[in-house]
Amino acid sequence: MPRWQPQGGLPGTVRGAPTMFDDLLPLLWTLRFVLILPVTVSRDTRTVRFRWLSWTMLVTAVLWLFTSAINYAMVCHRLAPVLGTGKHFHVWEVLPKYATVVLLSYIVFLPVTCWATANRAVALVELWQRVEALATAVTGPLHLPGLRTRARIYSLGCLVLPVLMQLLALSVLPDDRVWMMPGLVHANAFVMVSTIFWIWCCSALGALGSQVAARMPADLQRLGPQGLRAHRQIWLGLAQLLTQLGVSWGRLQTVILGLFFVAFTCISFIMTSLVLHGIWDKKMVWQGTAMSAVVIGIFGICNSAQIATNGVRLAAIRQLLALSLTHKDEPTRQEIISFLDNIRVERQCLTVCKLGVLSRASLLSFFSLACTYVVVLSQFTLSSEISTKKFDKLPSVA
């Protein structure tokens, strides 16, 4: 299987020219702020560095311990009412408390999912810069409008929306307290930033692959078969970049999808129970808002993965098939065949730690599994209530 290596003699990124690293900076700083990526970012040299023994890591560890203490106190507070004996609870009353415990457990996985893979995240940024430099050297300057604006809007939203959501929760949920705010806000921000960063990277990678493929005919006309050979080198870099994205952020996306699964199942079950029992209060507003955020997050993760795969794989295939109809000379035909063979052998797709493929088809699997759990919980609740009523009707034994 061919591996991508940058060709010698190619010019690097021009200093002062806008690059994707500059577009990515707002999200990198947001990742640092939410304790996801404790790295040192240099705007001048356009580099990202990670060291276990550094001031950045020390500050991140201290804040992580502070957040962990708050989350532990919240877990004890939520479980205290249901840990006592002698009181009967319905499933739809107990489930939110245990689901909250599961959702707050993300803080335990933070060092494993993020800090342990920080070196791979740094390698991802460096690989991205090399691929962009190679594409610029072959095809000319690449312009992907709107990326920096989207990164700024996403970063601002990831910091503001969690606060607004938690203020809404405080107004409708009696169990929440003011001292819980730091932990709950960080939990919401952690999920949002992780999801948004994945969506931005996939969208940027898909746009880069589509734009490089669109310039293939012009480069073939200008450079001949050598242009296709250079584009094949760029495509191998994009394919490796797609794989590296799944490897470096796969653990984090696994945790995020797990949290989304628990949240979707729990909220769906609670809303179903509230509707069946005829309870309509302010909790429904919060439940609906949280459900909308979860559905948007799940759709965004799977849809952006499909966009990245299509931009890297399908865009090149379509362009090569079109060129095979217009160029019949033997050198060009051989280059097209070699290019298509590389695409067929690589079969690149966006995976989560190389365990499962992420695409729009994953949405059906996710929601069908979640709905199955909701049905099982509903049946368990109904059978429990029926058994309780029958037991209450039994005559007392003298």
C-alpha cells in the first residue's frame, strides 16, 4: 500500500499568507480553554507543541482537578435521594439521576481521550500544513472562504451557549444549585467544543479535497501527465490526513457519541413518560432544548464525516472518470489507471479509532439502537407498575 511522503524541493507555506492554521486558531484556543487540548500555540511560527512537563499542562491539570471535585459532589448530590431504602421510585424518576452520573463521568476520561492523544493531534496539524503546502505548490493558492469566520462563530457559540443553557436549566430544574454551575457549564462546553471541532475539521478537509480535485483538469492541461502524478501525491496526503483525523480524535468522538446516546435515550424516555402521565410543566422546555442539541450534535458528527469522505474520495474519482473520457493518450491513461488503483486500494473513510465507519448511514444505526432501549425501558416501567398494582390488591394474610 503506497504511503504518502512530501516530495523534495517543494516550497513550504509562504510566511504571511493566510493558511488553514490561521483559520483554525480560534478553535485551538477554545480547545485549550475547555481543557481538551493542553498545547502551546505559536501564531508567529504557526506551530503547535505538547509537553507533559509545561505550564500549560500544570494549569490544565489544576483546573481539571477542580472540575472533577465539583462533578464528584454533584454525583453524590444526585444519587443521595435514591440510595436510601424503604422508598419506592418509578424508573422514570430514577433514570435521570443515574443518566446524569454517566454524563458527568466524562471528566474521568478527559486525560485518556484528550491529553494522551495530544501528540497525535499535533501531528495532525503538522500533516495538514504539509499537505496544504504541497497542494499550493502544485495547484497554486487555495482559497476556502468562510472557514475563519465559521471558526470564530463556533468558538463564541461554544462559550456562550453552555452558559445560556445552564441558566435555563436553573430556572426549570429544582435539583440544580448555583455551586453546580462550573461543572455543568464545563460539561456542556466540552460536548459542544468537541463536536464543533470535529465538524469544522471534516468540513475543511472535504472542501480542500473538492477544490484540489476541481483543479485537476487545468493542471493536467498545464503540466501533462506529471500534473496527474502530482495530484496523486496530494490525494495520498489527503487520504492519510483523513485517517489521522479519525485516529487522533477517535477516542474523543467515541466518548461524545456515548454521552449523546445516554442523553438521547434518557430524554426520550422521560418525555414519553411525562406525556403518558399528562404532566406538562417547565421541565418539558428544558427537555426539548436538550433533545434538540443532542440530535443536532449526532447529525453533525455523522454528516460531517460523510462530507469529508466524499470530498477526499468521490471528488477525485468523478474527476478522473471525466478525464478518462476526454484524454485518450497512453501516458495520461496510465496515470489515471494508477490514480484509480490507489483510490481503490486505500478505500479511505472516516473511522472512530479504526473500529467503525462514520457516515450518514450511522444515523440510522444510532437512532434505531436508542429507540430499542427506550422501548425496553418503557416495557420495564409498565410491567413494574402493573405488578405493584396487583400486589396492592392482594388480601392481607391473617
